[in-house]
Amino acid sequence: MKTTLAIATLALGISLAPALSIAADPTPAAGTVDRSSPTTYVKDSAITTKIKSKLAAQHISSLDRIHVDTDANGKVYLSGTAHSQAELDKAVSIAQSTEHVVGVQNDLTVRADD
């Protein structure tokens, strides 16, 4: 019984993770993202979700402070802070290696004091 409940809770959490990660991202600067087409928005969201999932799988401790957004052309914008240069470099590497990403704009900074 406990195992079934644990598995059901885990499955629910995994299914809600992409929606929560998208909702947690701040609104990008005006003009950087084209949301005029639902198809474009879904494609952009899929890229953003893939990157956030890969970052989570790598157990990057500053994941909650790294914001990811993708424009209509597949360019990824990383902003926020990381605990170390290694985490920053890993986040950029993950974004660059994700399928359908055409470029990465890195606006991440290192701030270890948080």
C-alpha cells in the first residue's frame, strides 16, 4: 500500500514538474520571445522544459536561481545566478547540447554567498 502511494505521488510530481518550472520563470524582456503562435509557444516550452529537466538530473544546486527561456527561433536565454563557475559552465553546456537549440545567450553570474 505504501509503495503504491509513493509511486503514485512520484508520478504526479513528475507530471507536474514541467508546468511548475515554466510557471516559475520570470517574464522575459519585451520583444525577446514571440508568443504569437501556439505551435511556436509549445515548441519553445518543450525546449525550455528539456533543459530544466537536464539541469535537475545533474543535481545542480542553484537550479532554482537559473532561469531558462527560449525564443521562436530556438535561441535559449539563461539568466540568474549559479553557486560556482562549474555550475554555470554545466548549465551552458547542457543548454548548448539540447536538441533544437540554435544558440545560447548566457547572462548567468556566479554568486556563491546565497
